[in-house]
Amino acid sequence: WSQSRTRFFSDTEDIQSLRRRKRGQKIMGGKKSRLSKFTEADKEVLVRIVKDAQRTKKAGSDGTFNEFVEKHAQTEKLKHTHDPNRHDWKTLVKFVESVLGKEEEEERKNENDDEEEDGEIEKEKTKTNATKTTSKEQSFEETISRHANWQKKNKKRQEWKVWHESCEDEKEKYGEEGSKANALWKLVNMCEESQQFDENYNRFPSHMDSWLRTSYRPGRWCVEKNVRPRMVAIDCEMCETTTDNKALCAVSAVDEDGNKLLDALVKPPDAIIDYRHEITGYTEADFKDVTLTLDEARAKLMRLLERGHVDDNDGEKEEGEKDKEKDVHGCILVGHSLSHDLRALRLDHRPVIDTSLLFSFKELPRATPALADLCQMILGYEMREKGSAHEAFADALTAMKVVEKVVETSIAKAEFILPAPERLLVLFEARRQTAKENRKNGTPDKKRKGNFDENSGKVTNRVAGRTLFIHRLPRGVKKEAIESIFENVIKTKLEKEDEGSHEVIKIETIKGKFEVETGENAQENETVSVFASSERSVVPASKHAPTTSAYVAFDSVKSARLAFERLHGALSIDALGRPQKKAKISKRFGFEKLICVRNDTITEKEEEQVAKVAEEKEK
């Protein structure tokens, strides 16, 4: 028996070693075959994979991506560029291969260690190490697979959209004329055709592992398959935590009959530093016994989308994944500024009816109507008392009632362009006059008395035409990061001389409340939140911190205008008609969100361009 036992375990060890070796070959073969399928058309997904590797600090045989490009970049300039978008797709594939190759070497090394170690105790240790290495290896493989699958589904979503829009028969596209289903699918289509839909809904980072993306089918498919559309209205309340200034803290959902399907407080993953009591009405005491997490709240909402109820103990047998996805089809999410709620939930779902995209004001076409204004104008009553806090259930119910009222009235008779409230007209007119006065006083011929700059010894004025206003800046950002916004448009004197030009753009000062403010016991990388509910709250300065603004003063009016002209980005206008562009802080500072650069002082020629942009947007 003893000999048989020894022979059995010896054979088992050999078999397990062989299986591990074959499994490693199979995994690496799958990785190589997957990478060999990438082409130039797949650069977008390769960029996301490399960005994930940068975020998780993955390294290959030649180090991290920053170290890799210093050795393999095609040009000298690209050796110091750490943005994957700027590099060739082949370079990105080589880096991913290097990461996978290094992990393969680690796996082989681990297998050799397995063969050298003896004894059952040592085997258990080796088995534990092998499990850790495999999970690490699979995590990057899962990253590649996740991004590739997301890209595939995204392409399929676009194909469904093209197929839906290619139909010219409205009955086939929306259903029987006069039916409720017809009205709902038309409202969905109106939202998708609005100008803000692409920016609000098509740019969700749902390729991230923390996001959830539902299966999508257009209205035409639902009509063809006799899938009756059903609505679920949701609303969320957000608070500020140490890492997120829009963290989910409450979610509510109602059905078409106004029944409450879900109404729960959610415990954010990080400590809450501002409950935003004036808006949410919540205090620290409300969250004392709250245990529901974001993932659990989202799972409850998903059950609503799939089944229409949130009963965890319904006793029904779970169906396959494909059957679950079919249950989601035809479920329309309703809400007001719904994109903010979906971002807080980290949920990417279609179709949607967003009441903020359906309606607009005649006198203020770029202004977004508030839900309270829609309630008063369409439903005929005050949504809440002036100054009272928001209530997620009441907001979700109001959004549902607005949609039901439009369906009841019929889309043909419903008015989607409403007269602006008097208070908004007065407010926006005052802002327009202020902006106009600033532009008038900002011309070089009319200087006003400003602030004395000790560095230059000159009188400066922020509206004198030589400043650019930057907003949506993450709080805690350094001056060097703000300067990086203009690093591609500001050239040195030597570069200018090489081009035969003598125009040198120079930044004089950067002013604003963006810099890190340290408390008495705060570390250098921490800032005191001015939005905190407590007397003094110290929070880490991160890319999720509250946003702020800054003024960038250039050495001359001409420099400021040239910097704005050369800044990459499409010219757009804000609600007051002022020109602005969206830009990014350099990746090396760790901030990924878009910021806005606004030019308050413009020439007559620029004013004509802005007028053209405004006219096109109104059309």
C-alpha cells in the first residue's frame, strides 16, 4: 500500500506539472492569437488596454509603458510622449506582447520552482504561489478580453442603430400610429437626435471593469419581435466623498403607474465629507445603519429592468444570460438629466427618455429646463416648496408623470419649446450685459485700472484681453499641469527662430483657487475641502476632487488670442455666447477629464465665427 501510495502521488505530481505546462501554452497561445488579430482599425481598443496597464502599473520586459516608449518610439519626440493615442498601433501591440511575455516567464519560473520543491507542505506553498501568479496573469488577459468584447459589442450597437435608422416606414420603425408604444419609441428617438445626447450618453467609460453595460436593441427590433415597451423612472442623489464629488448615496425607481419599486440609501465605498444637506436633505444620522453598497443597489436596479420587481427570494429558477438580456430589451429608463444618475450608478443602458433633452426654452435655446419648471408648465403644480431639499422618489415620479402627460397629449400636439420663466430671462440678461461690458472694456484701446503686479511692475487687468479663463479644473491641480494645457501651442524662442517667426507666446501668471491648501495636520498631497459639512475635513487631492477655475494671463493680447486659436479642439459657445474649447491636461499629471478654456475677449472676426456656430447649433 505504501509503495502504491508513493507511486500514485509521484504520478499525480507529474500529471499536474504537465497540465500546468499545457495550460500555460494554451493561455499564451490564446493571447498571441488574440494580439495577431489586432489591426490598425483596432487602435482605439489598444489605447484603452495600454491605459489600463498604465493605471495598474503593468510592466513588460522593457519596463512600464513610459520606459518602453523611450526605447521603441519611432521618433525622438515620441520618446517623451506617454499618451498611447500619440503612438502607432504597432508600438502598442509590442508593449502588450512584452507584458504578456514577462508574465509567461514568471509562470515558467514558478513551474520550475514547483518541480524542485518536495514535501506536501512545500507543495501547498507552491500551489498557493501558482494560484497567485495565475490570477495575476489572468487579470491582464481579462483586461484584453474585456476591452475586445466591449469594442465588439459597441460595434454591434452601432450596427443596430444604422439598421434602425435605415427604415423609412414609421409603422415598422415605431409601431402602430396612435399607440402608446409608438409615442414612447418616438420620444426615445427625439432624445437620441438631440445635440447633447452624444456627449451625455455615448461617452460613458463603460469599458471599465467597475461599469455595467446592458444589452441593446432598437425600437424597430422590439416592434418586429412584439416586445412591448415598459418604463422605469429613476433618480439618484449624490454626495461628496474623499475620492468622488458625485458619489451615489440614494436611488429611487417608480413604474408607469407611479408605484414605488425601489427607494434606498446607498453607502459609498469611501468616507462622506459633504452630505450636501441643502440639496439632498441628508445628514450623518441618516447613514448610520446603511449597509447597501453601490454594486448591490445596481444589482437591484438590474432586476427591475429584467423582471419589473426587486424580489430576491422569488424562488424562480435563474435563466441563462441570453434570456436575461432579452428581458432587458424594451425597458426604457426615464429621468431628468438621466446621464448624471447613470454615471453615479456606473450603468450604461439604452433606450432612455431624458426629459431635459426633450424640452427647451424659446428665448434661451441653450439653457436646460429644470424639472421643477417642467412640472409647473406641463403638470400644472409646484413640484416642491421653494428652498426645500430634493427627494429622489418625488423627482423620479415627476419625470414619469411628465412623459405620461406627453404621451397622453400625443407628440403631434405636445409643445416641446416652452416660454422661459421670467426669473431666468432676468438672470441671463444680466449675465449677457456683464459679458458684453467685459468684452467692450477688454479691447486694447480701452484700458481700465487694474491690479498692480509686483513681478512685472505693471498694472494688470484680467479682462484686458490677455487672459484665458479655464474652468472644470480638478481641485488640487498644480500650476505646471495648467501650463501643460498649452504646451503644444506655446513654442520656445529657438523653435520660433527655426520656423523663421519671432512670435513667442509666454504665460506670465496663473491665478485661481486651484492650488492645494494644506491644513494644520494635513500632508502635502492633501487639501481642505471647502464643501465639507464638518468644521474642518482634510481629503486627498485627486482627479475626483471638486472642480474649480483659474485665469491664465499671457504677456500680451496677441499671445492670448494666438494661444486660444492654436489650442486643439472644436470651437463652441457657452450659454452666454462666449467662445470656448475643450482641452486636456497632460497625462503625466494623472488627470483624464476634459477641461474648458474660454476666451472672454474676442475680435470682430472671431465674433462672426461664434455667431455662425450659434446659428448652426440653433438649426
